[in-house]
Amino acid sequence: MFRLFEPRSTLERLQEKYAFLMRRSFELALFDKTRSDMLNQKACTILQEIKRMERNHDEEE
């Protein structure tokens, strides 16, 4: 039902942070290109971390 009090995994937190940064980067692109690029670069770094974690998780199974 609701996941209010269930702990979130590190992977879920990173995915939420990635989505937030990408959305914010898109919104800023209209007004401030440099800040948008900075947020986009942070999001790409987080995406690499997500992919690494998923790859490690698949290898463990």
C-alpha cells in the first residue's frame, strides 16, 4: 500500500536523486545554461553509479 515507513535502498535513493536533477536541469536550461550543464553533469555521475550498482547486483545473483 504505502511505503511511508519502509526503508529505501541506496539504489532507489540514487534513482530519485537522478530524476530530480534531470528535471531541474531541464527546467533551468531555458534560463541558465551553465547551471543546467552543471546539474546535468551531476546527474550523469549519479547515473554511472546506478549502472555500476545494478551491474554488481546482477553479478551477485
